[in-house]
Amino acid sequence: MDLLTLSLLTLLLPLLGALAVGLLGRRLGRDFAYVMTIACVGGATACAALTFVQINFLKVPPFEVSLYKWLDFGVLGYQFEVGILIDALSSTMMLVVTFVSLIVHIYTVGYMDYDEDYPEENPYYQRFFSYISLFTFAMLALVMSNNFLQLFFGWEAVGLVSYLLIGFYMKRESAVQANLKAFLINRVGDLGFLLGIALVLMVFGTLNYGEVFAYLNENTEQVQSLQLSIPWVFGDVQWQMVTVIAICLFIGAMGKSAQMPLHTWLPESMEGPTPISALIHAATMVTAGIYMVARLHPLFLQSEVALSMILIVGATTAFMMGLLGIVQNDIKRVVAYSTLSQLGYMVAALGASAFVGGFFHVFTHAFFKALLFLAAGSVIVALHHIQDIRQMGGLRKYMPITYWCMLLGSLSLIGTPGFSGFFSKDLILLSVADSEIFGAGYAHILLMAGVFVTAFYSFRMFFVVFHGKPSDEVLKYQPKESFHSINFSLFALVLPSVFIGWLVVDSWIFGDYFTSVMGEGDESGGKHLAENYANGLALILHSPFSMPFYLAFAGVALAWLLYCKSPDLLEKMSNRFAKVHQILLDGYGFDRFNQWFFVRGSVRLGELLWRYGDVNIIDDGIINRGAKWVGGIASKVRLMQSGLIYHYAFTLIIGVMLLLGWLVYKNIVVS
Amino acid sequence: MSLPILSLLLWSPALCALLVMLCSRFSAITAQWVGLLGSVAIFALSMVLYVDFDITTAQMQFVEKIAWIPAFNIHYYLGVDGISLPLILLSTFITILSIASSWRSVKKNLPQYIALFLLLESFILGVFMALDAILYYVFWEALLIPMFLIIGIWGGERRVYASVKFFLFTFFGSIFMLVAFIYMYYIGGSFEIIDMHLLPLEFTEQGWIFWAFFLAFAVKIPMVPVHTWLPDAHVEAPTAGSVILAAILLKMGGYGFIRFSLPIVPDAAAYFDWVVVLLSLIAVVYIGFIALVQKDMKKIIAYSSISHMGFVTLGFFVIYAMPLNVSASVLALEGGVVQMISHGFISAALFLCIGVLYDRMHSRNIDDYGGVATVMPAFGFFAVLFAMSNSGLPGTSGFVGEFMVILAALQANVWWALIAGLTLIIGAAYTLWMVKRVFYGKPIAEKVLTLQDLHWIEKSVFIALAFCIVLFGFWPDPLVDVMHASIANLFELATSTKISN
């Protein structure tokens, strides 16, 4: 099949599944729901794999096609199209999205089967499958887009499905609170994104990637010198245009990829069912921001200021959010903060111009983080929806498969040499270490410290959940490995979590895999990567002589010491650092501030404006008073209509006299 | 002479209304069917207009012109161009839905109610078709009567206050418009709108005429600070009344701005553009915050309408802040029109949603609800879809107009785009917060637990609206295609000076 057919099938099959199950699922039942969606997404995965093979192994040239005209102004100006762009970057991401989505679909069959809250006749099961297929479609639309408009379409559409899925348990107050919050915070980012798109249209006159980059390439200096004048109180302020564009677009990425300070929605998104936490809030949607920056990197490369900002935001998020992961007791929240922290790593990589490196981490992270979430979900199912790790413990004996999967996933996450996560994270650290832009030193320190923190919180959770003495709840429920579909999904993700980094690192980083898409200006692994290391193996061999290795080791060791070896020490430590602990539990107060300033502030402002603006001033002050005033005059004027003929006659005479007098005055006196 | 299709379309609703009244003397149910099928037939007739429409020309099409009052050179003069055509189709479409939705919800004098809506449809079509200012004015004022009756008879508790307020506001504004027309007749000798477009006017004259028009249209659309009649009217109006009011009557204000203000007084419009832009931006933000704190669902949607109409006026007047920028100006103007059409669908859908709830619970108070989606899943689906389009989600028509206007406004002034763009957050906040409180959560109230999901009539109405909203979200091109020629012509008129030297 040719690329057009393949890519269209990849895009549309999940949509077909979503529509079929969404519209007919209630009538056709649960089995139909999962068979249909898994078949569709499976087909999409196969097509994506074929596309991937064609582009990456058969070296078919990148492929771009416009599907239809969304808006066409013809001679009057702009054109907005919907189209597809398939190259090394998008085909890789397509494969990741469809693959993880397929695994999550399969996992869901078992996971959602168990739910006391919803009776059999409620089509919530079908709805769930419909939603995740719909999400897959939206994410693919985002990834495969060849223009900014469709990117924004996909961007908002994944946000919509995320909203629906976070609030999936819609009877639960905390869930519907969380989805509203997620949507609104994302909207803040989207506003920046939209303005960025508008600026792109203004400068380049088109929203097509290829046309924008071609123009940028040919007129680099002219674009560099463009200034955006922003009217301000003291006259216009001049900003470099590309910097403003890059920062606006990045604000969008901050919303979707949950970078500080727009991160607070992600931990709460854990209110959604676990499969979607794995798919949406770990593997795919939240990495859309990183994908976007990598995709648009020619624009970002034009502005060092923007890159600095990206680097600093990313590194700060990576470290600060990692710290918060240490104090969480909800198993999903630990993984969520871990995701936040890892997203920070990816973003920091972008800031250091390591676009391939950042994307590499998106790629490996998709597998091991999905694995961690699904393993956590396995625990949650086995324990009848207990999520507090303090009520777990000693699960190793009860759930050996989950235990090993979680262990391998965690090892990959903390960057154990040879595991997938190792390559991508090491490359990010190398790139940032070599970067010379403003903030690089700061970022490097934080990211290094982050390695320790990552290892610590990952293994804290691991030890608390799987080692130690079983809690009362564990003894009560006697958890065991659950459905086959769950175990199958875990296996399917373990393999890439462990091996895929090694498989691809030579061609991606040391080879020319991404040269055509992101080669120019990319500094993954630092400027002298090729001189220092020959290939992936060299990276592994070098790792025992580098800091991150020992930092990760120290993190694991400390976790072991505190949570396995001597709990007394833990108690002492937490008493000692009670204040810090409190701050961390509080999440640095972001939520409290948002609640106070934005939520309560807006409502207060709205009430003020309504009461004093609309009701008091406009309605009572002007309209109703005006009406009364008119009424008052009317009641006076009415007196004139007395109905007595002599009154009218008298008025008439007076009037005629006045008129005559005025004419006489005008004619005699003036002339 | 070919078939006078415009006259046919214009008067058939009124005839149908007559027929409904006649039938109602024998059987109410026959009368209802006559009304419903009649409105469908009228919509089909208006589609003929769409099919035969020539998109390559900015000329008025299907023109009919007959002397009406020769002494004052007043004509019965009808015609359609790319700006009025979408509004005509919107009107005929929405009328079907408003009649269908009344089917079950109006218990009192339903045939008369339906007849009034058909009569209203005639007058609305007249407004969008008239090419003679006096004819236009007659229709403009005439439609106050059925609307006044609909609110005044079938309305809520404070219906008298609301209907009088509605009447006075609109009437107050339009008087000045009439004076402006008469003034232009006085110097130009013609009431034809196309002649007025070409009538040379000095700046001072233009200024007076501009403000006269502004009062009429700003009240109608409505703009801050003359908007307070709208929430009251909506709250007291019956469901279908709110639908027509929000979906169509407001659009007459927007239509007035581009049919009269921009082309007739371009210099004054260019000079006073900042007033309109400022008020539009205030509408987006100030009204958005007010919508946030309303307890009555209808008030939220009413304020939301005002806020969304801010994009229409912003799109129309932002063109003066970027002279010579044809592509952005066209984008802005068409964005304004697209926003009008899209808001027609969305506001209708949302008012119908509230109607569905009100029919069952007799309350519009948010606090009385909670967890409705659990009890009424099909309804919940539609409501969330419509709420999302009200928050401007891409893939729904609500996104298209706002997107176009924001993109264009940025080229005029970064701040305007930023402030207008705040609707992304505020609009989503008030809409989805309402959705959360009404549809999500645990159904606690006893009355909620016994709610019945959608009846098939309600469902069909929602499917029709959802279809339009999603269709134009994914493929708005056919909508703007018909406008291009007329908008280009409008841009030409709106940006060429009329001052003699």
C-alpha cells in the first residue's frame, strides 16, 4: 500500500472504532466494544508500523499531502488546510501512539471489567473504549499534522478527551473537579499557543510547516530582525518577533506538558481510570508539548532567549516536581509526579537544543512510564481500588509478575546503564552539560540532583509497596495477579522499556536517522558527542565513571536504608525535616494560590462587576431611573392635557404671540 | 420574469401562520402539524436559494423591485447577497427547531404560539432581504410585535417587565435609525440601501448617522452598556422565544453593522472604530466574569451570548486598525459573520438544553441540579458537546469565528488579540463550571433521580444542531465560500472614503 492509504488508515481506523462503539456500543454490548476498538487500533498500529518501515528502512522520502481545504480565501488571502506530513519524526511518534494505545486497550479489557460502582446495563464500559479510541485519533491528528491549525485541532481535541476521561467517574466530586481544572489550566497554555499561531500567520502568511520553515531558511536575517511593537503605557515596546513567537508557542507546551507553573492539573488528573493515566497522562498527550517544540525547532532555534527560558523552566520542573514525588502516598500520584519530573527533563533537553535527545526521552519514557502506570493499576485492581501505599507492603510474594515489571520499569526510569531510560537521560544530561546558553549551569545542577531524587522516590515506592511486611489490607484481600489481559500488557511493555533504547540509540543519535528532520542545529549529547563516544555501547561503558550513575545508586541505597533497613531512621528524618515535609506536601502552595487568586478571585470579581456594574449602575442607575424620570415628566406633562378648551385656547394664543414676537424681533432688530 | 422566489419565501411563513390559525379552530393537533411541516417546507424553499446562488458576484441576487409608495420613492425591493444568504438559511432552519421543541413543552395555546413564530419568521426574513431602508425598517419594527407577545403571554413571572424592557430598548434604538434614513433620503432622494452605500456624505453628517445606527444596532446585538434587556428577556421568555431571540434576533444587530454602518458611513466608522472595539473587548471580559457568577442557567447563556457577540463587532471594526491589510480584514469580517451563524446554532442548542431541563424540573437554578448526566446519558452527551462548542473547541463551529477574529485582530493590535483570546479561558470557565454543577457529580436531588431521558423529538432537534455544529467545525469552507465576493465588495465600500476632498 502506498503511504497515503497507510497513513489515512492509521488516522481514521481509531476514529471508526470510536464512532462505532460510541454510537452502537450500548446496543451491541461489551464484547463488541473491546473487539471492535482493539481491532481498529490494532489495524492502525499495523499501518503505522508499515509506514514506519517505509520511511525509516526503505528510505521512502518524507511525504506530505493536503487532504482538504478547511478555509480557503483564494485571492483574498489566507488558506487553511488539513493535511498529513509523514517523516522520520511523525512516523516514529505514530508508532509509539498506536502501540501504547493498543496495549492500553488490551489492558482495559481486564481493568474496567471490575467495577462495583457501575451496573452491567450502564454503557460506561463501552464509553470508555470509545473515548480511548477517540483519543488515539486526536493524538494522531496532532502528530501527523502538516500545519499549525491542525496541530491546534489535535491539541485541543486530546484536551477534550482528557477532560472526559479524567471526569470518567462522573459521580465522584473530586474527579469532576479535577477535569474542570485540567481543562482550564490547559486553556491558559492554549491561549499562548493560539497567539503564537496568530503571530506565525502574521509573519509568514501561512500556517503550513514546510512553507514557514522554507521562508525562515531563506530569509533568516530578515526574520531575525523583525520586531513586534507592543503598545504600552510609555510608548511602544519593541520585542524580537521570533522570540515572542517561540515563547507564545512554548506557553502552549507548558500547559499540555505540565511545566511549572501550569503543572497543577497533572497530579489531579490521576482521578481518571489508570489505563488512561498510562496512555494520556504519561505516554502520549503530555509529551505533545515536547513533540511540538521538536517539530517546530527551526523556529525555536532562532531565539536564544526562548531556548534559555525553556531550559530553565524544564530543569526547574524536573527537580521541584521530583521532590514532591518523595512525599506522595498515593501510588498513582507518585508516578504522576515522576512523569512531571521526566517531562521537565525532556523540556530541558529542548532548551539545550537537543531536540533528538528530548524526543528520544519521549520515546523511551512512553514505554517505561506506561509500564509503571499499568503495573500500579494491576496493584490497584488486586487490592480492590486501594491506592495508598501505606496500606500495601509485601506484595512481592502475592504478585510476582507485577513485581518484576515494576522493578524493570523503575530501573529503566532511574537510568540504569543499558536500560532504555539510561540512553535518553544520559544524552539529556550530556547535552545540558555542554550547553552554553544562559541558565545552562543552573539547569545542569538541578538535573543532576534530579537523578538522585528520581532514584529515591521510585525505589521508595517500590520498597514500600512490594517489600516489608504485608499490611492488614493486603492480608484481608489476599491479592493475586489478575486478568490475563493485564499481564499480557505488562509483558508487552517490559520489552521496549528495557531494550528499545539500545536498539535505536546507534541510529538515532550516532547515525543519521533524524538528520533530515531535526539535524540542523541539533546538539543532542553535546557538541563533541561523536568525538567522545563512538556508539551506545561506549555510553554504557563510560557510565560507571560518571556522576549520574552514582547519584542514582545513592538514591536507591538511601531508599533501601530508610524504607527497608531501618524505619527508625526514617522517623527521625521526617521529624527533623517536618517543615520541609509540610511544604512538599503542600506542593509549594501552587494549588492554594491558584484557588485563592484565580478561582475565588474570579468569582469575587464577577460578583462585583455584576452587582455594581450591571445591576446598580446600568439597570438601577440608568435604565430604571431613566424610566422613572420619563414617567415623572409624563405625569407632569399630562397635566397640560386637561381637556378644558379655554386652557388650550390660552396656550394657543400665548404661543402665537411668542412666535409673532420672535419674528418681529428677528426682522426689525436684526435688519 | 422568473418566479419571485424571495417574495414566496418571505410571505409563505405568514401564510402558513394564517393556515395554522384556521386549522386550530378545528383541531389543535392538525394545526401543529401544519406549522411544523410548513416550516420544514419553508426551509427547503430557502435551500433552493442556496443552490441557485451565484457565489462569484457581489451583486444582489433574486432581485424584486416594485414601487410601493411612489410619492416618497419607496419600493418593495428585495434581494440577497452573500452576507444575508447564510442568515436567511439560519433563520429558516432555527424556526423549524423552535416549533418542534415547543411541541411538548408548551401546554397553553400551542397553535397560536406556533403561528406567532411563523409570523416572526416572515418579518425576520424581511429584515434580511429588504433592500429599501423603509421596507427594512418596517420589518425591523414589526417583528417586535410577535416577540413582545411571545414573551408577554407565554413568559415567566416577570414577563411584563421583561417584555416592556425589551420593547423599549429596541424601539429607543431604532427611532434614531429611522431619522438617519429620512435624512439620507432628504439629501439623496432615495431610500434604496445600495444608493445609500454610494451617497457622498461629509464627515459631520457621517458622525451623526454613525451614532444613530450605532444606537439601533448596539442595542440589538447587544453591546455593553445597553445589554441589560437581554438577560431579562431571556429569563422570562419561553424556551423557543429564547432560541429565536439569541439565534436570530441578535444577528440583526450584526447584520445592521455590516449592511449599514460600515458601507454608508465608512469615515465615521473608521474614526470611531476604537469605541466599538473597546466595547467589544469589554463584552468579552466583563460579561464573561458576570456570566461566571450567575445562578440561573438562562442568564449564563444570555451573558455568554453578549460575550460571543463581542467577537462579531470586534471582527467588523478591527479592519479600521489595519488599513491596506486586505487578507486580515477579510478574515476579520468573515470571522464576524461566521461567529454570528455559529452562535445561532450553539445558543439555540444551549437554550434548548435548558428547556429540556426546565420542562422536567421547572427550575433553571443551578443549585437544584447535579448529576443529570448519570440519569440522562444521551442528554448529557449533547449538553457536553454544545457546552464545548460554546467554549470554542476546535472541531465545532464555535471555534471557527473566534479563531478567525483573533488571528486577524492580532495583526491590528497584540493586546486586542490577547484580551479577546481570554475568552478561551473565561468562556470555558463559565460554561464548563455550569456543566460540572448541573451534569456531573452525584445525583442527590430526588427530582433529578426520576428524570426521563430525551424524547425522540428532542433528540432529533439536538441531532440536527449537533450535525451543523460539527460539520461547520470541521469544514467551514462552504459557509465562507458564499461570502467571499460580497465581503470583498463590503471591504471596498467600508474602506473608501466618502468625503469629497
